[in-house]
Amino acid sequence: MSDKKRSFQDKASAELARFKQKYIDPSRRSLRLTLRGRAMMIRALLTYRSRRISLWPDRFLFVRIIGNDLEPRHETGQSRRNVEFILKNEAQFPDCKKVWVVNRIMDSSERAKIIELLDSHGQEYHEIPFDLAEYGKVEYDFDRLPEGGILASSKLLTFEERNIVKLEISARRRKVNYLMNNNGARNFAHKNISADFKWIMPWDGNCYLTPDAFEAIRQRVRRRSHLPYVIVPMARIEDNTALLDPGYTAKAKEEPQVIFRVDAKEEFNTEIPYGRRPKVDLLWRLGVPGRWDKFPTDPWDFPRPPLAEEAGLYQSAGWVARLDSGRPDLEVGKGSSARRALGRDEAILRAVEKADQAWVETMLSQRRGSLLFYDRQAIREAAGDEPLASAIRSHADQAMQRGPYSVMDKTGIAPSGDKHDYFSPAPYWWGTNDSKSTSHVMKDGMRIPGSGLFESGSEQYDRSNLQRLFDDTLALALGWGVAGDVRYAQRAAELVRTWFLRPETRMNPHLRYAQAIGGEARDRAFGIIEFRDVYLLLDAVALVVESGHLSETEIQDLKSWFTAFASWLDNFAGAQAIFRHRSNHSVYFDLQRFAIAHFLRDYRTLARTRLIARSRIYDQVAENGSLPAELSRANPKHYLLFTVQAWTTLARMLSIIGDDLWTFSTADGRNLFGVLDWALRHCMDGNHAEEIDLARLQPILADLRDRYDCSSYGRDIDHPAALSFQSTTGIAPFWRLRRR
């Protein structure tokens, strides 16, 4: 928690304590006022009597808000079943009108059943609809996290699992607010449907009143109607049928519901999401004492608020039942409160992820074609650009003369002894022999023999063949797309079969022995980056599938391979360490994980990458737009541009699910534009010894010109750009065919 937040919270707590000391006598559990408290009440009474509202009859508008079922906190359909129980069993009350609010029900089937139920009972209701398109535009919120980049950082692992879930929810606060909308719906009930009623009861949809409970509220309110707020204690019910006993009463000690006089000044804070005490915030402002005063405040919570102008102007009355959630194990008994909190948090996260996945699925369903990086129309039009078409055909013709490739081709073998395991050396780790042992030291920028692409000695390993697989499969697929020559598509399909599908030649779906140090597996996974161009391969696969040269069985087998590979990426400890690395390794991890998720239609991973990409901007980008982790390398300009390509490729991919990483900016102004701008200016600065091919700046400049104001860039940045670059640059072959 920041010092500023801590100070604010301490002040709010101290203010509440002083208020209670002044106005509330702590010698009794029931509310007993001090002399100052009595004076405050007298002033409220006199003010009330001088106003016209004192002449209004004490009529109640009972508004119940029906929200989403949250599994596993609730059973599926529990909200509807509780509504049905209320409609069948709750009595009609004098001077009371009942209304319902159908509040952003995401499940269209469940929403329809609820609407049908209300209609069949002749109920008046208002709907606040769930709009998936509107939801999809809601941004994440990193401001309340301990650090903006913590969700993509190794620091997250220092938190307990239950707090990690809370942090995940906090980053999705605005999404939770939209989807749950509990305080928004309460305020809607209070402000929008309250005409001609003196008292508004904006309560949860699972609230149930017995005739005696309502009458107790009504009589109490009539006697003390000068107080604008009524606090109604709540009791959790295990068995709803118990409420049908005419003499039933319950010990109401749970967080209460609130009744508002129509002219009450306070309302619910819509910034506070469900699960983070959205109702308690109002109780704190009103100075209502209770066990919530002892609730701990986490660093990601909103600070406790100061007292409101109308603090203390409340009374307690009657009680209300909270109907069964379908999970009796979470309602009562020892430890039930903690279990409810855990179940609720899990349910919130699951609900938001479900909504995110629905958004992603909708966006993908609206797309034409299945290419992720390249633009199908641009590929078609390339046939009319003879220099470009000729270059593509030339690359495809060369690919026809090579391969197919397999992990079985290497002359060496992985430490596992299984030749199907991918194997490559850590390029910068050199062995040092002494009289006692053999150790290894890192010499950044100095490659060990055989670790460079296509060089002599690289035949011991798989790295060169893997890159040939990526480059040649893509060249052949683009060749088919431009020239329509089926030989290209047939050859591309053969490359895919040999590397991934044939039992005798297929690669095992993991990279545990990639970039092994000294030929030994050490549970490190920096070699994942050697698979970074898988997004190009999968676009090639999409073109080959379009050509009809991969069968349905082969496509499913390929999906099975990538499903296993994705599982390894998500579960192997070394791979997850790379996911949390503060460098280009983690951005390229996201890039390939997103491409695989797109191929597999893994909507959850596609949606989550939106969040992680933003978190990485907090974690890896300096305020001036530089990338400190890359500038610390032996070849900083190369790694800077290499990483910038990963960022722009990821942003381009994310756009297919309606995301705009290009314009995202952190609270302190870090963004993708700043990264591209700083990279260009830094690489044009001649005060560095490292020399690079300035043509590598052209794809970056093209992205800047497509999306930002580039009037400040001079002509000297324009350099002739190659149609295709070496794979070590991170620039995709024939990059001008990429999607805008």
C-alpha cells in the first residue's frame, strides 16, 4: 500500500472513531446516542418537519435486483429459483409496491427464463441489458495494484494464491463493475424508478421479507421518518421453506440492506466492484457500526471513505432473509465466511473470464479468413506487383529444393537420449575447464561454435532446421497464395507432416532441451524463443489448409500437437519463468502463445494476453520509452529493434480480437508509441559503436506513419527496405503483406 493510501485510510478510520465517540455510546450493543448524538437527531427532526416531504405518506418501493449467477459461489439458475420462490410465497405488503431490475444477465438463456417468469406473474420490471460490444470496450485497471506490471512479474509469486486471485480481479475492476453492476443497479433503482414513493428499498434479488419482518420495518420507519436511512439486518437462510412458518424469525447478523428516503443525499459508489465491499463503503460513510469496521483493507482496495454529511442519520429496523445460494456449505458453520470469500472471488474471476471469452469468440466470428499476421487481400494483390511476386516465387522455388526437415536429422542428441526431443545449445554460455570441474560462464554477444543459424557445426542441433521449417513453409504457402502453383502447397504440407505428424520423424511437443548449457537440461527454458516464428508457420498452415492439401485428420492431429505444446508452456516451471522474464523473451512468449491459442481457438488465452501485454508495458518500458533490459545487452541496438518487432507483431495480432494496444497508455504515460519513437531516435543517434542495418527501421516507421503523427521525423529516417529480412531481426518475411 502506498504511503498516500495508508495515510488516507488512517485518517478515515480515525474520523469514524471520533464520530462514534461523539455520537454513539459503546456501553450497549444496540444504538444508544450520546448528548451530541441526541442534538444531531433533534436538528434532523426539525429540518425534516420544515420540509414538504414530511407530509408524504410512508409508501415503500421495494426494488429487487436480479444479477448473474456466479459459479461456484452459486448454483446455476439459483437467482431464477429464488425469484420464483419469492413470487410464489412472499405476501403482499401494505403501502408497498414491488418492482424488479434485471441487471445485465450475460447468459441469454437464463435471462429469457427470468423474463418469462416475471411476465407470467404479471410483474413490473426494468432491464439494464448486458451489451457484449459495450463490455468489450471496457479497459483494465492497473492503478490499484501494488505495481502496474505485477501480473506479468515474478513478484506475483510472492503472494498467497487467494491474494493472486484478488489481484487478478482488481486488474479487471472496471469489467467487474460493468458485468455485476450491483451498485449501478442500486442507484438506478434509487434514482430512476422512485416517483411517488417516500422510501426506496434497492435490495438484492435474493432478499425475502416475511409479513412480520416488513411490518416491523414499516412501523419503525413511520415513528422515525425524519431519519433518511434505514439499516435492515440480514439473516442467511439454509432452507427457504423455513420462511413459510408464520412464526419464523432468524438471528440477523449479516451485512444489512439499506432503505433510502427519496431525498437522501448519499448513494452507492459505483467505482467499488462487487466483492470489494461495495455496500460496506456506504455503511462506513454513514457511520453505521458493525463487524465490517474490523474488516482488513488490502493494498488494492479503495481506501476507507470519510464520513458523509448525513453520517449518523439512520435507524435500524426489522430484518430481512437472504435466500439460499444453493451452496449451504458456504452459508453457515465454522469458517463459512472465509469459504464464501474464496468462492466469491473465484466466481467473479470465472464470470469475467467467461465474458472476455464470449467477446473474443464474437470478434473472431466476424473475421474473414484465418490468417493472423498476414493479410489475405494483400497476398492476392501481390500477384500484380512483379518485383514482390518474383521475390516470393524465388523463395518458394529455393524451398522446393530443400527439406523436409526433422528433429531426427541432427547428428547430436538431447540429454534425454530421445532424438525426438528438440535440442540446441545456449549460444552465449562457454565452458571453462579447470583441474577440478567444468563450469560455464555467460559471455553475452559471443556465440559458441555451432550455435549460429546455418553455420558449420549447427548440424549437431535442431535450431537451423527449425528455422528452415518456419521460413520454407511460409515461402511455399505465400508462393501458392501469389502464384496459385499447387506444387508449393503440396510441399508445404509435406514439411508440416514431417516435423509434427509422422511418428518416425515428429518432434516431441516441448522445448526442455532448447538452449541447454553444456549439453545438460537444467530446467531453464530460454530456448522457447527459438520457436518464436511459430506465428508465421501457423499462417502458412492456414494457407495450406485453404489449398486443401492437409486432411481433416491431419489438421486435428496438428491441433493435438499444439495443444500438448501449449500445455507444456503453461505448466513447465522453466517456461513460466520465461513468461515472467523482464525482456524480449517474455514478449516473444506472448506472441507464440497467442498464435497457438488462435490456431486452437483457445479464447481464454487470447483474452488473457490483452491483460498481460498491458502489464508488460508497465513492467518493461521506461518512462522515456526505452527498454532497459535490452539496452543492457552486448548488442543493445539489435536487441532493441528485435524486441520492438515483437511488440508491434503482438499489437497487430491483438487487433483481431478488437484490442487496441497501439493506443493503450499507462497512468504515467508509457505506451507503444513511446517505444517506437524512442527506438527510432536512439538507433539514428550516431554516438554508438554498434552498427546495424538501418533498413530495419522501415517497418517501425511504417507502423508509426500508419497510426501516429510522424511530422517530427526527418527524411534521414527513410531508408530502402528489403522485401525480406534475416530471421534474426524479428521482422517477418515479406512484411509489407502484413495486416494493417
